[in-house]
Amino acid sequence: MGQNQIKAKRMPLLPLRGLLVYPSMVLHLDVGREKSVKALEQAMVEDSMILLSSQSETNIEDPAQEDIYRIGTIAKVRQMLKLPNGTIRVLVEGIVRAEIIEYLETQEFYEVLLKELPETTVVNAEVEALMRSALNQFEHYINLSKKITPETLAAVSDIDEPGRLADVITSHLSLKIKDKQEILETVDAQARLEKLLDILGNEREVLELERKISMRVKKQMEKTQKEYYLREQMKAIQKELGDKEGRVGEAEELRGQLMDAKLPEKVQEKIEKEIDRLEKMPAASAEGGVIRSYIDWLLALPWLVQTDENLDHLDLIKAEQILNEDHYGLEKPKERVLEYLAVQKLVKKLKGPILCLVGPPGVGKTSIARSIARALNREFVRVSLGGVRDEAEIRGHRRTYVGAMPGRIIQGMKNAGTANPVFLLDEIDKMAMDFRGDPSAALLEVLDPEQNNTFSDHYIEIPFDLSNVMFITTANAAHNIPRPLLDRMEMLYIPGYTELEKLQIARNYLIPKQKREHGLTEDQLVLDEAAVLGVIREYTRESGVRNLEQVMASLCRKVVKVIVSGDVKHVTITESDLKSYLGAAKFHHGMAEEEDQIGAVTGLAWTEVGGDTMVIEVSVMPGSGKLTLTGKLGDVMKESAQAAFSYTRSRVKELGLPADFHEKTDVHVHVPEGAIPKDGPSAGITMATAIISALTKIPVSHELAMTGEITLRGRVLPIGGLKEKSLAAHRAGIRTILIPKNNEKDLEEIPESVREAIQFIPVSHMDQVLDHALVHPLHMG
């Protein structure tokens, strides 16, 4: 038949899904679609010839003309078998390529008009080379793929027709239908071989990549299996040796703890990393102990654990009752805590306040912090800062050091077990600093509400949130606290107690407590009110009640001894019995001085342990005008004495003194209790009054005390610590106090019982001071 005279033929069409048949290929097909079965039957009726052409999309059940490729393969049906499920299995053999010219029938089955596309290539040297390359590439493909048997390669090698070789090789490749169709549609054998070489090259690259990936996965799996196997072996060996606490067991135990713990994500990641490190450590490694210790610390800290304060059912009255149960007085701290509770009830979330309780020893600063924790239903932690001089005490040491551990803050948080305790930093004014750093600077971050939500400890390394902690600090004197630290805290000044308050505290708190501690019942020891007052006045002189408690304990011990050793079952102590139990009175209660004296004036002083009275004495002698100051006075107090002396010299005329007295008279100013250092300007008017009294020979009232700073012009300037000074004057039995006019506003803070017992006279100039202090007016001198 001539090449250009190819005659068109009619033939039934069987569309194939996910499958493609090349010429000279023999294979089984399962036919189930109705149209396809009818096309087969039509073929069998005629000459068993049928056109097999693939669908472009496999999921189309009833394909249209455009869904079927135009070029297919004419095949001969060799065998046909009906299966029980209704489908027909046929054995077909591809004969030749053919192209669909037009569709003649599409209703019952597909019938098309087609023309054959016979092979056209002549074998030459180039085609031969292409055939060899294709075979070579196919061999490599088989070696990489492992899906094709070596027998297939032997069978393919025997083919000497270029077109058939390309078809057979393509049929064995795992290609998409689209790529296989491309080969089918390439009628020229040489072009077909070239396309096949391209496809083989791509497939080889893909297979090599697949091989690399599978090798990598296999190695990873082998490594995991190996590790698992070795771990199991280690466990078995440790079990045999009776050593259950090997690194693996330790790591598993820690992982179990980590699963149970409630931790932030960053902390969890850090612990997991550290556990992995620990697991790889040799059992004898010292580093292992360091890592274990670090993990234990991270797991022990209360990152997200909080005490439930039950804010919805928060009862301010109940909280107030708790605070009053434990302490008498201390109104300011109690009020501040109740304010905090009230605000927290409204806003639900509030940064913990940072309070600083400043006051003399024994007034209950430390114990009220414990009561605050009880009232808030929170845990309580106390850290004493007295004598702390190393910054690492606050922030901890870096883990590189031997024996490193976290600082006091993190240790306190661990002991609390919650992230919102009441944290007491006791004696914050007693911190020191040296070459190891300044601990007060490290506390700046802890006590700053804007920074302490990310407090960084050198040991822990991960920021810890302290913003929910209620910090309370205590101090005896605010001036010892560094200014930046002072700035971050809310100051609450707690002054000393009055005699009346001490009496209430002794009767309601101290005596019942000491009776309990010494095993005494309520009626075994009875102390009448006069006896308690006698103890307060004659056996203690302090701002707080610590010494008072010690004296009460001493009384209880003596009573217990009497009860245990004798026939007495009950003891009643009156004021007259105190001497027999406690010995002679240690302090004289009443006036600082018994009578009016020349050159002796009662002054008022403020100390870190509360207020005190002191008598300033002045003596004048013939001499050359020297001014002598004794009594271990500080620079400010010495200058104050100079100012008082200069004022006296400037007022010689008004005072009725000789104009040249300073040239002929020596003046000696002495402040008794010479071993105790004294400083400050508030004794200015006291020294001036004493000097004038000594020079004019006019006595000063012994019922009167005074405080105030003096200027060269005789003006009286305000002073601090008026409340403490007033309490001291009250203890000493003073009836009148001269105070600077500008201190009138501070009288509100003084307890009512003291205001009733003492007359406060405000003065603004030295003339007024002399009018009130001197027994006789100056002109009578």
C-alpha cells in the first residue's frame, strides 16, 4: 500500500481510563461500561479489530469527543471472557497507530472514521546510537527502580526496530498518561527515541533523589532503633546491677515531673533541652549534678501557681477582724491593706503594692506583715536583709560557679510555693555594700512594679514574674535607705506606742501570750492594772513593746517557780509587789528634773529607737570668752550651739547682759550621757535658752521641754519626729512642750491621750520661747 494512499476505515472505539496501549503490546483489559461493551461486541461481529484511545481525564464516566485523545492504537481482540460481576475481560494486541478523522456514531457506542499511521523511520547510524543510548539509560533506570525485572531488559535488548523499542521501553516506565500519549502521538521513530531519552533522564534524576531520601530516612530510623535498643540494653544492665537511678532513669523521672508540672512554654522548652543534655552526660560527670540541680530548681518554682484569694467572696470586715486580732493600733498599715483589698475586688487584677514600714524596734512591723498575709489568705515569706553585703545574695550566682544557687528572692518564691505571696524584706536599712557589689541596687528591679514582671536571676536565667507579689519592707530609719530604692516604695511611718496603748497591748496580747507559753491558767496569775502600768513606767523605757514582753515573761517565770515549788496555787501581783519580783525600778517615772534649775533645759531628741528626753546643761565661768561643747556632739549640733551663742551675743542689750561678757566669761555646753553620739539641729532653741538662763541666772521651768532649730536672728524653724518626741516627753512626765509654729500641722498625728496630758505651745521666735521657759521675766533678772 502506498504511503500517501492510506485509506480511511470505519471502526468501533473503546475509550481507555488510566491506561494506554502501544502497537505490538499484548495485555488484558477489564471492560464494564455499557458503551464500551457494545463497541467490543460490534468489533467481534466484524473483524475483531477495535481502536483503543485513552481519555484525558480518568474520572469521566461518559466521555465526549473532546475528552478522548485523537491518536490511539488499532488492536486485535484475541480473547474475550465474561466475569461473574458482569464485566468483560479481553486480551488485546496492539497493531498500529491510528488517528481519528471523525466520529460516526456516539449514541449506543463510539464508531469512528480513522486513518492508520504506519512507522516511517529508516535505521541509520544516528538512530542506532539513539537506540543504544535508550537501552543504556533504561538499564540504569531498572537498577535504580527495582520494580522491573532484569529479564525485561534482556527481552527489550533483542528488539531491533527503533519505533517498537521506544514503545516497549515507554510501556515499562511509571509515567503519567499525558507523557505516554506524547510518545504515542510521535509517529517518527527517531523523534520518539529522542523524547524517550529526555523522559528517561528526568526519571533517573527523580529516582536518584528518591533513593537519597529513602537512604536518609532509613539511616534516621536505624539511628532511632539503635538508640532505643541501646537504651533498653542499658536499662536491662542497670536492672541487673540493681542501679535504677542511672541517667536514663533519672531523665525519665524528670520528664514525668515535667508532664505533670504547670509551666510556661519557654520554661518547658528550656527544661526539655536540659533533660536531653543530662541524658547524654556520663554518670560520673560533675556537670550532670549541676544540670540536675538546675532542672530541679526550674521545676520547683511556682511559675503559674497562685493562691486563690477568692475575691468574689472577699469580706473586708473579716480581713479587718484578722488584722485587729493580732495587733493593737497600727492604723495606717491596716488601712492601706484594706484599701488594696477593696480595689482588687473591683479590678480583679492589681499589681502587688510595695510598702515600707518605718518605725522604732518592737512596734510590730515584722509581725503585722504576717497578719497581712493571713488577712489576704496568701502564703508568707520572710527574708532578713540585715548585714547582706553581696549583690549575688539577691540575684544569685551564675551556674558556672561551683555551688552556685539562686538569690534570696527566688529561694523565697520556691519556699512560698505560689506566685502571689506576701514577701517581707526585713531590715532593709541594714544592708551594706562592698567590693562584691551593692545589694540595694539589685533590689531596685525587685521593688519596681514596672520591671519586676521580668525579674532576672543569674542562676535561673529565665525571667520570673514578681508582679503579683505583695512586697513589704521594714526599716528603723528611712535615711539609711538609698534614695532610688526609697523612691520605689510607699512609706508608712509607725511611731512608738503611748502609755495607754502599751497598757492595752500588755493586757490583751502580751500577758495572755506569756501565760500560754509558761503553762499558766487564767486565774493562776492575776496582774492588776496598776502593776502593769508600773512595769511600763519603771522597768521599761522604749517606743515599742519588746522589753515589756521580756519583763512580762520574767514575771511569769518567777510566778511559775513559786507555784511549782510551794503550796501557793494562785498569785496576784499588785504595784507594790513588783520590787520583790523584778528588783529595784530601773527608770524613774515623772519629771526629767525635780526642780527649776539655772542653765538646765529639757530638750527632746529623735533616735532610731524612738524619741527621748535629754537635759542640756550650761555652766558659765570667768575666763576669756571660750565656748566649750561636750557630750559627743555631731557637727550639725556643734554648729547649732555656735548659732545659739552668736544669737545670745547679738541680743546683749535686750537680755540685760554686759556688752563685753563674751570677753570675760567662758561658756561650757554639755549634753549628758556623753558616750552616746548626738546630732541634728533640733536642740538649737534648747541650747540658746540654757545659755541665756546661765548668763542671766534665771531658772527654767522643769515641767517644760522644747524642740526647734534656731537662726542667728532668733527665728524658730520646724523639726522632724514630733510624734516620737512628744511620746518621750509624755513618758518623762513633761506637762508643756514648746514646738515650732510650722509644726502645728503635725499635732494631728499625736495620740489624743498625749494631747490631753501635754500642753503644746507653738512659737515662732526666741522671745516667745524665753517668755514661756524662764521662771521670771528678763527685766526682773
